[in-house]
Amino acid sequence: MNDILQGLARAAKLVVTLNADLVEITLLSLQVSLGAAVIGSAIGLPLGAWLAINRFPARRTVIALLNALMGLPPVVVGLIVYVLFSRSGPLGVLGLLFTPTAMVIAQVIIITPIIASVAHQAIRELWADYHDLLISLEARRHQRIATLLWDGRRALMTASLAGFGRGIGEVGAIMIVGGNIDHATRVLTTAIALETGKGEFDMALALGFVLIGLAIAVNLALHILSRTERGSRW
Amino acid sequence: MVNAMVALDRVELRRGGRVIVGPISLRLGGEGITMAMGPNGAGKTTLLRALHGLERVSSGQIHWDEDARALRERQAFVFQTPILMRRSVLDSIAYPLRLRGVRRGAARERAAECAENVGLRVSLRKDVSTLSGGEKQKMALARALIMDPALLFLDEPSANLDGRSTREIEEILDHFRARGTRIVMSTHDIGQARRLADDVVFMHHGHLVEQAPSAAFFDAPQSQQAKAYLQGDIVI
Ligand SMILES: Nc1ncnc2c1ncn2[C@@H]1O[C@H](COP(=O)(O)OP(=O)(O)OP(=O)(O)O)[C@@H](O)[C@H]1O
Ligand SMILES: [Mg+2]
């Protein structure tokens, strides 16, 4: 019991004193997952909105595919990206394996379906509400999309945040494609796995604190967003 | 002056394998206020929406008169249930102008005037979802009037309004009619229909039962159904 308390105290000290390794790892984590969230949003938000307002034959299939992709285990995504970018793989010449870029790519694949799906849901609801008005006012296609994106902006931010939250806590894929290389591809989750394995609980706990802090921050932001959203609706 | 505006030729709307309106044949002239009346579910909303082009007609045809092109091109529709945008009252009313490329400042100025005109006396900065039922209807009316429509559809525009607001709205509609706006509306308020209508389209079970000038309709309705409806009896 005392050991645990001491470990917690030492971990807290690492956080408070801004331990250099800890900061480096945190920054890389943020860089990778924010990058993935930005790229995932750039693809997922328009895709979700597009699916919500357009009727085309393959629409149902695309939505089913999106939902299936959402359930894809990160380890499998990691494996696929690994095979693609490995030296003998089709994209091996790019030499991206074990770089932060490969980690971003893997996370984009994991979170884009989530972002697109949340955006799709939100925009579909809004479109159902606005449909008659926009048709009656003869809003052009781009005007409709602009209106829906703008009025649905809170829900869309929620989608992006949800994607980021999924990315920052993800370990399976980035472990495989990043390799958890010190000072190169080590991020919060992979470092925790490593330090725990080594029995270095101080560092593992310190990293855990940061990760929990980030998770709480994301959830708080989600909560505030959904509350303002609801507050404005009822 | 437009004598004929639109003619419906055996228009029928089917939904889910069931005929919900029609077959209806009727003509509407190019002036005044036409009042669609009839019990709940008679097909008033469906008829108005079909005329506005919001509902797909299953069979039959809607012929718009050549001279009525101006009317047809400048339509507005006030829905039975106001459609609320997730915006402030001011920006909701300004929205149609924004779609037509009017700058934000100018559009908001016009929106404030329109709110004033329909008697919407609330803080225009607040979200439309916080308006009362009647205030929402006034917002929707202001949003329609800001386009200065030549042809205005109103689906029970004063269903949630108090007596004074109803009269204010009626004055506004009278004013627009006097300026040449063609109005097609529905109401369950028989007093309002008497005060406003130039002619009445009485519907029941999706059929057109009677179409007559207002005076004739209210003094001597021809059909049993209209007689019963006007007396407040059950319409069979
Ligand atoms: N999309 C639809 N699918 C199936 N039935 C429909 C649809 N739209 C309307 N109906 C039916 O058509 C009939 C006419 O509806 P409508 O809304 O036009 O009536 P209304 O005269 O406006 O009634 P109210 O006075 O209650 O507003 C109703 O019985 C309604 O249930
Ligand atoms: Mg109706």
C-alpha cells in the first residue's frame, strides 16, 4: 500500500516538474492524434454530410460499410498498414514504417469512420428538420450544404472530438506501425505498455495521469458541446 | 391582373398505396385570398404543398397560367408547424434574403423591420427554439414576408395566436392582398375565413366538396358536409 502511494507521489512529481521524456512523449501523442483528427475530419465530415443529404443507389451499402469499419479492431488496422508499408509491401518504397506519419495514417483509418458516422447522424437529423424550408426557399445544393454544416457545427465538432478521443487512447495500431521507438515514435499509450512491462511504475503512472487528463478534457468538451446543443434546442 | 393562375386537372396524390388527396379538379384565379377549409385530415395541407411544388403528384396535372409566371416564381410558404432553424430569431428571419445574396447587415435590418411588422416583440438575438408557440408562428410569417412574395401560402397561420395577434396578422394579410399578393391559405377559424376569404375551397376526405365565392359559401353552403362543418357538427 505504501509502495503504491509512494509510486503515485513520484509519478505526480514527474508530471509537475515537467519531466523531459514525459513532455516529449505527450507532445508526440498530441501531434499524431490531432493530426489524425484533422485529416479524419477533413474526410469524414464532408463524407457524413454528403451521405446525409444525397440519395444514390449505393448509399445504404456505403453506410453499412462505414458502420462495419467503425468496429474494426485497431490491431487489425495496424497489421494492414504494416503490411502495406513494410519494405516488401506495395508502399514500402515510401519508407514510412516506424515513423509518426505511418501512425497518423493508421489512426486516420481508425477514426474517419467514427467521425463520418457521427456527422452523418447529426446532419441527417438537421436535414430532416430543414428539408421543407430549404426546398421551399429554393436553396441551391451548395447553399443547402453550407447551411447544414454551419447550423450543425456543434455536432460536427463533437464528431471531430470523438475521433480525437478514440485516437489518443488507441494503442494497438500505433504500436505495430510505430514500433514504440524511443525519441521517435513513442506515444503515451505505447510508453505506458512498455514502462509497465519493465516494472517502471512511476513513469507508467505519470503517463497514465496525462492520458487520463486528456481523456477527461475531451469528454468535458464533448459534454459542454452537447449541453449547449440541447440547451439551444429545447 | 391575372385572371387565371392555376388549374388542377384530376390531380391525385397517393402515399403508401392509399389515395390521400384527389382526384381534384379546380381553378384558382390570380387575385385575392383563397381559403382551404375542411375537417382534420381533409387534405388542406397536402393540397397547399402540392400547389407549392413540395409534394409529388401521382397522377393528373397542375397547369400554371402563362400570365401567372411572376406569381409562380415568387412564392413563399408558411408551414403548419413552424420550421425552426438553429439560429437567432433575427438570423432566421433574414435567412431567405441571405440565400438571395443580400449582405448580412442589410438582411438583418430588413429582418428587424419584418419582425416589427408581424408584431414579434421579443429579443431578436435569442434562439428561435426559446420562442412561444405563437411567437414561432410570427417568426415563420416574418420569414415568408421578407421575400415580398407574389404568391403566399399559409397553412393555419394563426392556429396558436391569441385574439389580438390573430387580428394583427389578418390586417397584414389584408394589406398584402391590397398590394396584389395572391394568398392561398387554410384555417379552422371560421370567423377568420369569413373576414379574409374571397373564395373558399372546401375539402373532405381528400376530395373537393365545394368551391364558391366567400359570401355564397358562408350564406348558403351547398353541400351537407360544409353545412355541418360550419355549424360545428360532425362532418360525415
Ligand atoms: N406522407 C403521407 N403518407 C401517408 N399519409 C399521409 C401523408 N401525408 C398526409 N397523409 C394523410 O393524408 C390526409 C390529409 O392530410 P393533410 O395534412 O393534408 O390534412 P389537413 O386537411 O391539412 O388536416 P389538418 O386540419 O389536421 O391540418 C391525412 O389523412 C393524412 O394522414
Ligand atoms: Mg393541415
